[in-house]
Amino acid sequence: MALDAIQNFQQLVETALENHCTISEVVLEYEMESTEKSRVELLEQMLGNWRVMKNSVLEGMAKQEATMGGLVKGSASIVEAAIAAKRISEDRLSKTVLRALAVAELNASMGLIVAAPTAGSCGILPAVLVTAQEEKNYPDDKIVMSLFTAAGIGLVLAKNASIAGAEGGCQAECGSAASMAAGALTELAGGTVNQVAEAVALSLKNVLGLTCDPVGGLVEVPCIKRNSFLAVNAIVASDLALAGIRSVIPVDEVIGAMKETGELMPLALKETAQGGLAATPTGKVIGKKLQEETFEK
Ligand code: SF4
């Protein structure tokens, strides 16, 4: 298949339909052309990423120490204990939630994670895919292919909008991660190419306007818990798409709306720690304390 560049989502969908293949195949082919690496090399590389993702879930779950800034400690263990005590149900949502918390907290403790698409949003994709694998017994090679779908979605988002909180707010970071996870999960579950596109659109629509307002400028509050909420967002979007629900606004137009929303967002809400939760009375106190501790060191 000839593909000079992936420009937008419609192009991804059309190329897949013309070639009677999945979006992951289109993205893998594109990667082979643009990196001049072989299929085997790229699959190996992605398998390496998948192993790091799985390990980050395990490491994050086992971690008991507080994060670097000291704002969050053992949130995955807290949820795990609540499940064990049957205070909350043990279903795929609660498992996804605790895995997203685990990986995001590991990131805030300088552990090894895969930025997908960024470090701040690193918990969403592993949480969704590890839980899907546990539930449906998907082999690693199928998950690896779904990661190419996620990569293609990230590429389209980066090209046509943004994947950086400093540029587009958290809609661009955790929002993009959730769309990547929604699309990957939909393909993994046997959804059609068009259903993958719908999952991306549905997921992204629900996060438009999400601000980037990290307390004290650290990727801890609200980032860690936000990973868990947006992992669930991804699952809901995928379920809706697989059920046959369609987004009234086409996916590329939703991506365009995300870009425009990011441009309209004031700087105070784009990772500057000057607005939103960072500017609340508590957020300011924490920010000041963190600053003083930094100067004392
Ligand atoms: S709030 Fe900002 S720093 Fe935190 S995850 Fe979202 S985009 Fe990243």
C-alpha cells in the first residue's frame, strides 16, 4: 500500500478499507516506510514497549512510597484493598482504575513507564490493555498490533491538534491517551475500521476543554487520578462504538475542535500552574511549600 504520510483519520480509515486491512496494519506499513525498519524489527520494538507497560502496572501496584512531590501515596493499593474488602465491586472498571493509578503514580516517582503519548498520561493505555488481556486472554502479538493503532491515533492527533498539555491543555494529553486507548481496544475487540474511528471521536468529544492545571507544577495532582478517570472514558467510548453508536460529529472534525479549544484556552490553564486546581487556596499553599522545599535543598 502506498502511503506517503498519515494526514488525518479519514485517510487512515480509507486506506484500511481500500486494502481490506486493519488500521494497525496501515500504521505498521507506514512505520516501515518512514523508519526503513523491517516488520519484524518494529514488532519487536513494540513488544518491548508492551513489556514495559505491563511491568509498570506491576511495579506501580507494589509501590508503597509517596511520589516525588509527596502529594500522592499508594492510591492503587487503597483501591485494591477496597476491592478485596468488597467495599467496591471487582469488575473491569475498578481493575482499570487501579492499574491506571498504579502506572501514573509510578511515573510521578520516576519509575520506568512508556509515554503514551506523554509521561503525564502514561497510565491510560496500559490500564485499559492489561485489563482487556486479563479479561479476554488476548495474546501479546494481538495487543502489540493494537498498540500500532494507538500509535496511529496519536500521530493524527499530534499532527492535527496537539498531544501536549502546555499547548492544548489536558484534553491534548490525557484526552489523547484515552482516544488512543479507545481505538486500540475497539480494534482488539474485533471492531470494524469505522468503529475504531467512532471510538476515537466519542472518547475525545467527552474531554474537550479539559484543562492542564497541575498543583505546584508537578505531574501529580490532578494528573494521577485523572489517568484513572480517562481510562474509564476510553472503555465507555469503545463499548459505545462496538455497540453501534456513532458520533454525530466526524472524528477529524472533533480533532479540529480539540485544536481550536486548546488555542482558545488561556495560558493559565496550559501547564503553567497558574489557574484551575493549581490556583485554588489549597493548590497555592502546596505550590508555595514545594517551592520553599526546592530552595532549601
Ligand atoms: S493536568 Fe497537565 S500535567 Fe497533568 S496529566 Fe494533564 S496535561 Fe499532564
